[in-house]
Amino acid sequence: MLPTTLVSSGSQGNGVLSRRDAARHTAGAKRYKYLRRLFHFRQMDFEFALWQMLYLFTSPQRVYRNFHYRKQTKDQWARDDPAFLVLLSIWLCVSTVGFGFVLDMGFFETIKLLLWVVFIDCVGVGLLIATLMWFISNKYLVKQQNRDYDVEWGYAFDVHLNAFYPLLVILHFIQLFFINYVIISDSVIGYFVGNTLWLIAIGYYIYVTFLGYSALPFLKNTAILLYPFALLIMLYLISLACGWNFTKMLCSFYKYRVK
């Protein structure tokens, strides 16, 4: 039998969702489904989440093409599988413990740093940025003729997570191998290497964020999300001229946090 013979079970015959199916598509229902799957590891697709993490470095456009596919098949842009968030949390914990080791912190100091980084730097700042971008994109970037569409808050949070992952790997993993022997020295090469890693990491964040919102066909003028690149490069050049060492400042800040 053709699938169209089942339309009456999911819709009212005119393409409108029935009351039961409409309830399944509400933001609350999607959020409940997402949070429920956090406690069912067997239902998570960790292999696909690892694929996304790999391509966020090599070809982030391919990751957002998958978001298009999800919209077509599941009628939502945001992830419905928390596997990416779980793997990101593991990365965050391991890299923060590595940071504590490199900075010669004790056990309890490292745990305190871990709680700060997870709940403030990642979750807290992520919620703030996602909410701000969700408001800005819906208020100013939606095309006039597409006012019936809006950016899902969950998608804005996913874009932040996508952009945060490369930044995390560069600053909290790759940088660890250079901190004690190169970066925190008072030499020119020290702050050049450290600040260059910051430039690459934040540049990745800006670019992946831009790709996330430019992937939505009902948004306009998303190129303005690339404008912070100019400020970033200017700040980078000023830091080299003035001898500012961003990594050394971050290490001092982390040590101050756990006192």
C-alpha cells in the first residue's frame, strides 16, 4: 500500500497535523525527548557524533548539510540525539584535567577548575550566547517573506556547541603541549605561538557560527556574522605589538579561580 493511505492517521487530510502529532512537534516535547535520551546511552549514535567532530575541523559545511537532512526527515533543525553533547563533555573533562596537570594543580583544585569550566565556561556562557544569537537572528535576520519561520533555540545552542568544539581542542588540548616549554615564557616566540593559537581557535568559532546560520534558507545578511574577524585580527596585531600573552593571562585566571 502507498504511504499516502496513512495520511489520515497523522493529519486531518488537508496537510495540517492532527492535535496529537502537533503536540509531538512542540518545543517542550522535543526538549523532553532530548533530555530523556541523555539517560539511554544505547540510543545514542556516538559513531555519527564522532564523524561530526572530525568534519567540524576538516569540512564543517558537511555537518550543516546533515542538519538540512534532519529538518526534512524529522521536522526540526536542532539535534535530537545528545551523543555530541556527551562526547563534548568528556572532551571538556579530560582536557581540563590535563590543564590542571600542566599548571601543577592539586586534586581538589583540579576538580574545582573542572566544575568552573563545565558549568560556567561551557554551559553558562553557551546558554547566554545561544539565547543572544537566537534573539538576534529571529529579530533581525529572518527574511520578511519568511516570517512564519524562526530559528529554534535548540539549533542556536547546537551551533554554539559546534563552534565551541574546535576552540576547545585548540586551546584546551593542542595548546597544552606548548604551555610550559614555549608559551608562558617571556620571549617573543612565546606570546606569538600562544596568541596565534587563540587567533585560530576564535576564528574557527566565528566561521563555524557563520556557517550554522547561513545554512538556514530563511535568514538574510548572515555575512555580518563574519565582521568580528576584523576586530579579532586587529586585537591579535595589537597583542603582538604590546607583548600581551593571552595564554599566560588564562593560566593566571584559572589559578585565581581555584584559590
